[in-house]
Amino acid sequence: MREIRLRINGIERELHVEDNETLLEALRNRAGVTSVKAACWRGECGLCTVLLNGRPVKSCSTLAVEADGKTVETAEGLYFDKRAKGLMESFVRNGATQCGFCTPAFVVASHALLLRNPKAEDEDIKEGLKGLICRCGTYVNMMRAVKEARQYYADGKQTA
Amino acid sequence: MEENVVGKRVPQVDSWLKVTGTLRYSFDIELPGQLYVALVTSRYAHARIRSVDTSDAIKSPGIVGVFTGKDFPFRIGLYIADRDLLATNKVRWVGHPVAAVVGTSMAAAEEAAEKVSVDYEPLEPVLDVEKAIEKGAPLVHEDMASYNYYKGFINPVPGTNIANDFRLVKGDVSSGFAESNVIVEETFKIPQINHAPMEVQNVLAYWRPDDYVEVWTSAQSPFATRYLTAASLNIPVNRLIVHVPPAGGGFGLKAGIGWEPLAIMISKSLRRPVKLVLSRSEQMTSAPSRDGLVANVKAGFSKDGRFKAYEATFMMDAGAYADYTVNVARTTGYSADGAYDIENISVKSLAIYTNKIPTTAMRGFGHPENHWPLEQVMDRAADMLGLDPVKIREINLHVPGKSVRGTGEPVREYDGNPRGVLEALVKGIGYWEVEKPSEPWKVRAKGLAMLVKAPSQPPNAGASAIVKIDEDGTIDVITGTGSMGQGTPTSLAIIAAEAFGVPVEKVKVNQLEGVSTDQNPYTWQTVGSRGLYSDGIALLRAIEDAKNQIREMASAVFRVPKDDIEIRGGQVYPRTHPEHRLGLKDFAMGYTYPNGNTIGGPVIGRGSYAPVLNTFLDEKGHGHNTVFHTYGGTAVEVEIDLLTGEVRVIKVVQAFDVGRVINLLTLEGQAFGGFIMGMGSALYEEIKFDKQGWVLNPNLTHYYVPRITDLPDEIDAVFLETPQMDGPLGARGIGEHVMIAVAPAISNAIYRGLKVKLNEIPMNAERVWKAIKEQRPELISSAFEQALSRAEEIHV
């Protein structure tokens, strides 16, 4: 066991984790952050995507100790980000959720994509989101949502 | 003012919880002190269990209990109780759970599970449906005769591997074939496929010290789960409390009965809360999948294109357990005639046990199976007759008010507009226009397929609803339908908002927090596209009941006859004197006069629904077994690469006669998403078994489900509105129909473009290329020349 300090969704946390524990396990089981989901536990489905220091990573394939001293954001934390909230509104308006189990990961990945490229076109969006699976097949609605949300990211500035 | 949102785009009521990841699935629910379960699963497809040695596992650190089949001598199942909780005496497929190891952490349980050793005596496995029904084939279930099953509904054949033998007979096929000028005779196949919901199946069970049992489960049907579990485990029904939070996808997998009995019995033994969460590979091998199919069909047509005779044998590969698939076979059989008038029919539909993954319902069950052959037969016959695929459908499509289905049920005037659907498809896809391919070695082609489907359910599949008015005039709607992304809760909110004339935000549906069997009224199951229709009718009756209670009070308050009270726009007033008005809130807890006298009391409306005049089907498959039919279809434009065999869907138009659009946003979402799922099953998905019955692709890398990169360039949906006479606001169900016609539409496009037959899915590049190579090798050689000359051009 070792102690790590990290900022999860804006709040400083200290967690005791195993050396071989994944960030996914630490977030869900120790920090009680259930807005990060899991569906394969081996890097295939992308549903455990979180932002680690602002970059999207699959938390099932990241060790918890790698997050020591870093910031971690999931969809519940992005709710407090003005642009991400606009993105969420676009998801809601465009019916880009069905069962919703994949939605927080798609929100996180779309947010990262739009921060990187506020002018993302169809092909960019497909490239940015192809690592994630939505079994309900909500892709048409997600494309619409992400394109509509570009307006919130137009100033191009990165948030920390 | 009244706000009518019916037919508009209304976001799902739980959207904000979903986009923030704060909706609580059963996956997210834990109890203090809960224990974790790891499964030990079979490595043989068919073997006798000589012994199970758990002595090392139980001594492992953090282990509280190890269980085997002998500990839980129960048989469970929906229509036939053929399943054990853990393998007893023998294992029936690779993945069959043999032992459950329970520990204080998942890691401890998994480590100890490795220490369980099982001594097997291998038996000959049955891995092929055709061999499984040969005389002398090894039996998957020797004890079938002792199983309980739903008599009158299914027909198991003990002493064989046939779990259900269903027949549909109309007229006399031999005379029909004698009158036919053209006969199509083909074998069609479908592999087992996986539902692959993103939320894996998981159960948290707690057998409490007071002998009440609480269960949180990722399921579709709270009440079916409760009743079947209680009945199999001898628990009084009201002592079992089943909580069904919103599910992260169901698609039929989570209907019926799942892992609840196992988790409950472990909790009963240990008297502690127990959580069982499948891994993805367990989800894909130890949990059920969709049945596979081999269908031998023969279809006769007269020279003017009339469908004279249809003879079909459906052999459903049910795998090791068929507790739900027996009804899949029944459904495949009774609806084998699809949307067409067929003069003579003889169908045999069998659910067949094999030593493969057990199977269950999947989105539209029975219909992807029977439309795959039927809709291709139409195009093949058209070709032989010199007709086109549209014309042959026009000749044979049901005529509402005149046609009669194979079961003897009349096609009613209000059942929908199949011809309108066909026209919408032809127009939408531009069926007669020829498109230019992106490269000379590719071919663009268009195809279509029709569909019709009714909910497949027993004749007593009821529903009920409760409506309460709160102190401030807001409204609570409580039903028993689970929420799994299909949007029924939102549609019910819209119906209630419309009925009271209030904004939809003023209606709260209970499914946000999930359904609990001790708090919600009964609905049979969340399946079959029945929720909006069945719960919707019950809800409208509950609303009428609540309104009547308000009218009673208002009649006294306003001193006018009860029938003259209007309730609209959230207001209550005499129809003739609308200037006298009160709000819903003034009656919510009863009406209180200025002096304090109170009449009425809290308003609570109740409504119930049962299928009207439904019957069992007789030995010829005749009877009245449906409540509504939804007609629809899919049209696609595909591009086929002759060099690689790759098929890409360029454009899609789907059309459905939904009766009445309740929520356009959800409806489009279903149509688009269902197409994507249908396309996955058509082009990519297949559980691959080796010769010993091992699954070769139990993960999401080698079992490919569609991703955003697979989106067609254009996707559209057309909705017709022929009102369903008894449907809520005229609506009928649609949730499954959206994937049924996809595979045959794609295959028909390939046939139309290349005259290459594809009788088996998935139509992946390898299979398509081989089919072209076998049937039209000249296409490949000329494509190769085209590519070569292009390469030379580029080189120059």
C-alpha cells in the first residue's frame, strides 16, 4: 500500500492504494467516484475514460500511483466547467443518451476532443471517439451533439 | 396555458443524470460489509463432474465460502425450468459455472477460484443443431421429462434435444406448391451473437435477518424476476424485494430471470450481502447469448407473383439452456409469414439444446430470425419471375381489413399501413436511381426489406399504473416498466402531461430511481416493445380514475354536475362557466372549504391493463396471441468492394407505422441506434466456437460491435401515423423493430447489385468475397483489371 495525493473533480484527496491497483479501481472503490464506468476492464471499450492532467486516459489501463500529484476529472466534475456544461446541454438536447452507461465517458472524450480542436469536423469527431463503445448506437445523436457544442469551445483556451 | 409536447423532441427525463454519470445503476450500488463472488467455470462443453475439490480454496485468505451445484438443488427458468444455479452432475457448455467462491474482496475471491479443482469425465458434445436432432444424438438434458414448463404455451420433447416443437399450419402446402410456377428453395443461417450491453450483468443480494430478501439487479423486468425467483426458491413473493435501477442496456439479455437466484442463495447461506459482477469474458461465455439458426425454406409463387406456399423448418441453436428461447422458437414460427398474405403455410420451429452458450431473448426475438429468410425469398422469387422486389411485395403485402395472418388473426384496419411503409422506403432511398461507386472496382446497390412484429407474450401479460397529485399540483406517475435507455418513462411523462395539460417538467416518473417490486405496481416484463402500449393504457386509466376523484370533489365545490367538470391546462373548472376555476393543487389532498371542512382526501388514481381476447395457440399455431402489430422496413444503399468483399452502408432509410409519435427525439434515437445494432449483426457479429465448443472471441476486440466510425454517411427515418385504436394516444411499440429488417435489406442490396446470394450472416468481407468468388468470379477478375489499370495510371 502507498499513499497518493491527487485532485479529483476539484477536491484534494489522499488515497491509500496498492501498487498494482488501477486508477479505475481507486476512483470507484476508494474515492467513491462512480461517474467513471467500466465495461471490459482491459482497454477495449473506453468507458473508463477520465482526464488525467487534462488528457484523456483509460483509467483501467492506468495505475493509481501514476495519478499521484495530478488532477483527475470525470463527467461529474466537468459539470462545473462552463464549456463542458454546454457540451452536456448539447447531449441532452440532441438525445445523445439512451441507456446512459457510456455517456459520461463520451462526454469526457468529447470535451477533450473539443478543447484540442474546437473546429472538429465529422471525421475528426469519429477519430476522437472511435475508442469508445455505445451499444445503444447513439452515434448519430452524439455527432450532432458534439458539432453543436463546438460553439462553447470557440475561444480555444484550455482549462487546467 | 396548455403545452402539448406530444410528437415533439423531448429529452429523456434522466438525461442530466446520464451526462454527468450520476445516474445510479445497480453496478454502482453497494452495501456495507458486502462480499464478492468469483465463478469457476467449465472447460468442457459436455462432461460429467466426478468431483469438485474446494478444500484449498476455502483455506485461501479472505474466503468466506465456496459453493457447488450440490449446495443449491434448484431448477429455474422462464417458460421451462431447465437451468441449475451451478452445474450439478454435469457441465453443459464451456463457461458453465461450476463453483462460486465468496470472499471479502474480488481479488481474494478470484485468487481462491484458481484453487478449485474439478475432476471431469468428458462426454461427447453436441455442437450442431442438425446433428442434435438426429436419432441417437447425445442428450444435453436427460431429465427433461421432470422439468416444469408453461403448459399450453410450449411443447418440450423429452428423450430428445428438442426444448420446444412449434408448428404453424395453414391450408395445404403440397397443393400450393403444385399450383406454383416458381419455387425458391434455400438454407439460411444465423450464428449465435452476444447482446454486449455496456453494463455487465450484476446482482447485489441480501438475505436479511428478518427473512426478507432484498436484491438490486441490472435487469429489465422487476416483477418477472421476483415471481420466478420466489417460485423457484420457495420464498413467499412479498418477502422478496427486487430493486431494478436503470439498466445500462438490456436488449433482451436482462429479461426473464438471471443471476439473482445464485446471489440470493449464497447470501442465504452466509447471511451477508453478496455482490456478483460478471467480467466481460464471463458475460460473453457464461451468460446467455442470442440463439443461432439454421432455416430450410421452400417458397412457391404463381407466375403473377402470388405467394402460394411457404414451407420452413427453423432449427434454433438454443445452446445449453432454453428457458426463454423456447418462446423465441414459438415466435419465429407463428410470425413466419411476416407482412405477407401466404395462401398455404407449413412451419416447424424447433428450439434445440446444444452444448453451446445458453440463449435468451434478444431485441425483436424470432423476427430477425424469420425475416432473414423470408425477406430474401421475396427478392429471389421476384428475380425468377421477372418482377422487381417492390412489385412482388406490392402483390403480397397484407391488406388491412382484408388479410388474415397465418395464426388466423385478422389484419385489422387500424393495424397500420404496410403499403405506405414500402412507398416511404422506395422514395426515401431513391430505389430506382443508380449511384456511381467511389472507385471502379466497387459497386453501389440498393435493397430493402419489410417487417412486422407484435409483442410476443403470454395472454395474461398485464400492466398497471398509479397517478398521484402532489400538494402543489405536480404529478407522480408510477409504473413497473424498467428503464434501460428505451425512453418509455419519458413517453409516459409526456402522456400524463398531455392528459392534465401541464408542462412535462411537472410530471415525475418513478423510474429515475429505478423500480422496486414493493413500491411499484405490476407490469409483466419490460420486453417486446410492449411498455409504452401496455403501461400507457394502464396509465391513461389511472389518470381517468384520478380525474374522476377530482370531478367528484369539484362537482360539490362548484355545485355543477360531475360530467360538466373540465380538467385542462392544470386547472379545474365548470365547462359552462370557465371563469370559476381552481388548480389541481386545490384538490390534491382533498378540497378544504374556508371553514376547514375537507372532502375527498388525497387523489390517487389506479389503472390496470390486460391483453384483450388473447388466447393460447393451438396445435396448428392458430389463435389470437397478439395485442398490436407494428409494420416497418429498412432500405439501404451499400458499396461493395469487389477486391476485398467489404460492404459499407452508405445511406439508410427506415420507415415504421408507429401509430402516433409520442417523443420524436427518442423515436429517432431508437431508429438510428437500432439500425446500428442491426448493422453490427449483419456485417460483423458472430460468436466463434472451435471444434471443442470453446469460444474464440470472448472480448470486445475480437467480437466487434459497431463504433462511431461505422456510421453511414446518411441515415434517416420516416414515421407513419395510422392510429392504433386502443393504443395510448394511438401509439404502438417500436423499440425492437428498428433492427429486424436491417440484415435482409443489406443482403437484398448485394443480391440486386451483384446477383450474389448471401444466405448466412455476418456478411463480413471474407464471406462476401468468397461468395462473389464462387458465384460470380468474373466480377472479381474485371475489378482486378480496373484496379490494375488505375495503379498504372497513377504510376505513369
